[in-house]
Amino acid sequence: MAKSEAGVGGLKYDARRRAWPNELNILLALILIVAAFEILGRLLLGESFLLNTREGVPGLFNEQRLQIIILQVSIVGIIAIGVTQVIITGGIDLSSGSIVGATAMIAMSFAQVALVNGNPNPKAIFMAEGWVDLPVIVPVLVGLGCGLVAGLINGSLIAYTGIPPFIATLGMMVAARGLARWWSKGNPISFPTESYAAIGQGMNPVFIFVALAILFQLILTYTKYGKHCYAIGSNEEAARITGIKVENHKVLVYVIAGILASVAAIVLSSKNLTAQAGMGVMYELDAIAMAVIGGISLAGGRGSIIGTVLGALIFGVIISGFTFLKLDAYYQEMVKGAIIVGAVVLDQWRQRRRSMRA
Amino acid sequence: MSDIILKTEGLTKHYGGVQALEGANFELRKGEHVAIMGDNGAGKSTFVRQITGVEIPSRGKILFLGKEVIFQSPLEAREAGIEAVFQNLALADDLDVPSNLFLGREKIRFNLGPFSILDRKGMRDATRKALEKTAVKIPNLNSTIRHMSGGQRQCVAIARTATFPSKLIIMDEPTAALGVAETAQVENIIRTIKQNGEPLILISHNMRQVFDLVDRIVVFRRGRIAANLKKSETSGEEVVAYITGAKTDPSLSDAA
């Protein structure tokens, strides 16, 4: 017997036929991809992809590989959390990779030590000003401030001049990269203080990524901010008519995306113990790809951080899987491109089917 | 004169060179239901957009409850007590029913500015109550608007206006896309509004509906008010004649 509870107005409503959450499909895809690599690994190399097959090492899984998978996606994943919110409101952010570059350079130059092996730090930017050996809070706040300003410029341009997000953030992408190069005339900035270097060591990037993902998943689900993100992406005109301050909201969304990009920059420069002007190149596209693979509709209005996290894991599994199968890095790029296009095609197809049912 | 709810004087809207609305003088009294009729592009929706704050008029005055008002946004109009059901319904397809009902004025559990925590249960309960009041049948409150029929969507939009206390309700072609049964349901809601003594402006192309529901008919033609007719003193033929321009009212066409 179909168990059905009475809906509002007495219409029968079968709770079991509730919409199947999209996140489950993506989880399924993740499992299938892992299984595919597992099978290919056993067939081609005689090795297991994720299971622990080494003698004398406890544990069911190959923990080392699991760590690598999640560690290598966590920094771009932090960016993807912001990008997800931007896409849900119906926008796009192409500037996050360049914001990573500019923020890393600027934050790092406030995180340098005075002495390296007893000699004055050869790479110190602000040695003359005496801005060396500063407490860790200074570079962190400076870094977050960079992201905030970049996001504020992006958001204001989009909200108040009415130019498409694609153009506004494309401009920021080019300009922020220029700033990153100009900052130290192209030289890398190195030798951070111990406390700054501690931020990105070990599995810290993963913890930061997971904490931010949980925080923003809760914010998107339970707060007014989240509700308005979906409303604006779903029907901007309706959002405006019902009194949502669409412009202010957009500025806030891009500011959050900018700040998250700068968090990624701080973690990355700390992890690498150096900042370079070319840091974060193409990260914006990887972040968008994670969101799209995670089921965030480019049309806006749909998606969740959980989806993006799953998208990031799929991304990480594919990269690790290719390395595991000893395939060339060039193939990785090509397959990555195909997967992004495939995810968008799938999204289009889902949308068409949805509008046919409606 | 204190029973005048809404009055416009010389309300005018230009879009670039296009005069969408020209010198509209309009009055609505307490408890009165008025229909606005007219051909496509006659200025009906433009008129509504001016008095609901969606657009800002090029010229002219709007007096609401005896005070001159300039609504800078739909929110201001709404806060003043004007509730509107728009032609495009102003619903967010990807949100569920409670979210749409409370869009832009969510119930809050903890106030944290933009990051305020929503009172989801409170909104769901209030939605259930509002839908029961309007006898609207929605099988599942948690499903998104996208999955609903035109009638259900319309009913959600109307329930939204009925949920919040208002001093004036405006409906822009509320039954345009509806079937027979759904139209009857919406008309019943409008009758309930009439019984409650709440004033209403109804934009409609449906002559039978207009004669069934309202007290007065205002005809728009080419951006101007072409006629202002009491229902009891006019006929369908006369209204059609004004809509098509076969007949004109000399007292109103002075500016023409």
C-alpha cells in the first residue's frame, strides 16, 4: 500500500515520490568514478585505487591516496564555495584565480621574517619600513581585506552599472593579475614567519575547507541571505518586486566570494612558504567546474554547497586517478574539459526535462 | 473626502520617447472594487507599475490614504499597505511555497542582519493557514513552484496578498492563464476580499468576470483613461466601444 499523507487542501500527497535530491545523483557519480578507477587499476596495473593492499599497514583504505585527493582539491574547493553562491544568484566569477595571486603576494609581503639564517631577509618587501616579523593577524587581515576590496569592486560594478558579471569579473581577473605582477616586479615573495607558515601545513587546508563548507551550507539553508540567493537566481524580477534589495545582496555575494578567494590565497601561500605572481592561474575555472559538476545550475537558483563539495571530490578523484593510472598530465586536462562540458550538457538536459514536466 | 484610498493626478510615464501613460486621473474609494480594462498596450500594466513602486512615474502625483507618496521601490509600496499580484506572478520557481509566500519579508528567529536565521516552521504553519483560508489546494508545501500548475501558482501569488494585512489589493490579470475551475476559485477569493471590505483594483480582459465582480470600470486607451463607468450604468457593448475607441468620453478626452 502506498503510504500517503494528506497534503494541504486535502489533495493526496505521496511522501515517497518526493523529488530525488540531486546531490544523491552526484554521490552516485562519485562512487561510479571511483569504482571505474578501481577496476581499471586492477586490470591495467594489478593495484587497488583506494583500498589498502599493503602488507602490515592497518586500515581498509589507502589513506595516503585519500589524503592527497582531498588535500589537492581543498584550496580550490574554498574558492568553489564562494563561486557556488555567485552562480546560485545567477552570476559568474572569473576573477577568483587572480584574486588568489594578488592576495598571496600582498599578504605574504606582510608575513616575512627579518632574518634568514642570521642574514637580513633578501626577499623582504617592507624591510625599510620595519614591517617584518609582524604577528600573524596582520598578513591574515591584509589578505582578507584584499579579497573584500576585490569583491566589493566586482559586486558594485555588477549591481550598480548593470554590466554582465562575466565582463566585470573578467576585468578584475586581468587587473588583479597585473597587480600581482606589479607588486614585486614579478619576483616571488618568500620566507614567511613561523606562525604564518603554520596556517597551511599538514591537513589544515582540508579542515579549513570542510569548516567553511559546513558554515556556508548552513547559511544557504537557514538564513535570509541564503533564501535571497536562491530567489535572485531563480527570478531576479520577482525578488526585486517582493522587496529584496537585489543590488545590496549581489554586492554581499561577490564580497563573500572575494573573501573566500583570499582565504584560499592565504592557505596556499602559507602551504607553499612562498607567493608568486602566477599563483592561482586557472583556479577560477577549476572552481566553476567543481560547482557545475556538483549540480549547481549555471542558470541560477539551484544547487548546494554539498553538491560543490561532491563536485570537488569528483575532480580530485579524477586527477588522482589519472596519476594513479600513470597517464600523461595532458590527458588530464583534456578529460577535465570534457567532464565540465558534460556536466553542463547534463544540466541543460535536466532543465529541459523539468520544464516539460512543469 | 476622507474615504478616498487612492488618487492619482496627472500620472504620466514615458519610456524614452514612448508615452505609455499620459495624465491619468484615478480615484478609488473605501471598499470599492474597480476594474481596469483596455487593449494590449493601453497602459493598464504601466499604471499599476507606477502605483506599486515597480517604476517611478515621469510626472504626476499619487495620493494614498490622503497623503502624497513617492514609492522608490515595491517594498515601500508594500510597507504602505499596497499588495499586488503581478501578471508575471513574481514567484521564484526554484523555491517552495512558504519561501515564495514570505519572499522579501521572511519570518526571523534570530536577527543577525542579512544572516538572520529563518523561522521555517513558523512560515510553513502560516502558509498552511493562509492556503486554507483561500481554499487553495496545494498537495505538497515543500515542492518547488516549478512543479505546479498555472492555477496553483496563481493561487500561491494570491494567497501571498491575502496573508498580509493590506489597505489596497491590486491584481493584474489574475485569471489570464487559468482553467474554468481555477478561475472560479480565484473569483471566490476576490468575493471574499469584497466581503471583508478591502478595496481592490482588478485588471482583466474578461468582460463577464468584470461585470460579476466589480463596482466600477475604468477603460484605458492609448495610455489615457478613456472612460470611467459605474457597472450599474453601463453595458458590455459600451465598454467595448470605449476600449476600441469607437466611443469617446468628451469630459475625459480634453487632453487628447
